[in-house]
Amino acid sequence: MPPKSKKPEPTFEVHFSNRQVHPESLTLGNVTDALKAVQDLASGRDSFLLRQVDPEQAIGLLDIKRGSATFRCLSRSPKDAVKNLNRVARLLSNGHLGSASDDLLVALLRPIESLSIISKAVGSPLEVRWPGERHPLFVVQERDFERLSARLLMEGETTVTGTVKRVGGVTGVRCVLGIPGRARSLYCDVKDNRKRELIRRLGQCLYQEILAQGTAVWVHSSWRIFKFTIVDFSQPKLGNASAAIKELREAGLDAWDKIEDPEAYLREMRK
């Protein structure tokens, strides 16, 4: 008989600290949502940008400690997990990440928001700690996202110009906009009381430019959009192509003379 493989040591533990909370008292939804959010924190994944965690960054569940609700987790990239979880601890403790990028800040805020919601639903703070340590590395409680939002984020009405790249979704309907000058797409929610109508109209504008009016939540230090909810939208009026080309020719841009059908060329460029 081949020798049994030695059980690996956990990288970190996820612990619901309320003594009245046991594994069997938690719903599967709360457990999976909490572990998924912690996995995003440990891997540094932004769930809006990457649908799945890189297999090399994945977190596995080793076991559950009875007598409480402690979930022992194993990372395939423990050094990265330790580094990322220490960043979360710094953010929750200090309310900022120093010189770290806003993309990283946004990636961390999304799962912290999820864990705050789960903490409220379960009635227990959620701790992440190193194996064998009595004191947690960090604790997420129900008001933590609200506390960070008040310090880091601001909300207001604005208009965003972008190209509709995708409309739909499995867990929630969203519109994905490609924004000029922004490397990453912007994932937008759609206002609930007009969702059906807006989704239908947005679907008719795939790969076309729109002016989206709505409510934005920004990282106030850089105006990086964290969330955007579309309330309504319109399409920009491009004007008369022939008149625009004539003006360009008169300005000395005679390259248009080499194009047989300029209006057809412009239509192709808009697609």
C-alpha cells in the first residue's frame, strides 16, 4: 500500500468569531460567498475584470474546525496570498494603501463590501488569521465597507462617454463600456426601475458609442470610477459627414481626396 501523503499546513484561516455561529448554522451561500470574497482578497483578483481566479492563485479548503466556524485554507501561491492579505489588513487599519494603485484599491474594496454584507447577514464578524495565531490579521465587520467608503469614495451624478461592449450577465445584468483613455472596461449597473427598457435599448447599441447618464462612485483622490449606475443614455450626434469632410479639405487635409467613398469609410470607422 502506498504511503499516505502528509496533510499540508494551512496558509491562513477564515473564522466567524461569534461563538454562537457553528459550521452547520451557516447557509452554504454565506460560506461560499465569504470564502470566494477572501479568495479574491488573497489572490488580488478584481471580479469585474477576471471571471475566474488564476489557477496558480487559487485557494483550497483543507478542513473545518468544529466547535466554531473556522475554515482552514491553502493557497497555491502562499507568498502572494500573505502579501495581499497584509495589504487588506493595512487598508482596514489605516483606511488607505499608501502609494498602491487605485486599481488595487478597487479590487480590494469589492470583496470587503461582500464580506461586510455577509457579516451583517450572519451576525458575526469575520476574521482572517495565520494558523496558530490567537489574534487575527484583520477583522471585517458589517460597517467596515461603509467606514472605508466615507473616507475613500464620493458619489455624484455624471455623464460617461463609452462604447457598449457587452450587455447581460448571470448573477446580475450589467453593461460593459469601453472608455477612451481607460485601459480597463467599466462595468455598469442599470437602474432597477428602468432595467428592462434600458437593457433592451443598450442591446441595440452594441459596439456603438453612447453618452451614459447616471450615478458614479469615485475614488476621490484620483477620480477613478469605482461604480457607475446607468439611469439613461443617448447617442452622440455626429453631424453631416460630407460637410465635415469639406471643412477638413479646406483646412489643407487633402488625404481625404485619396478615399473613394469618405462617408462609407467613416461609417466603417464607427463600427
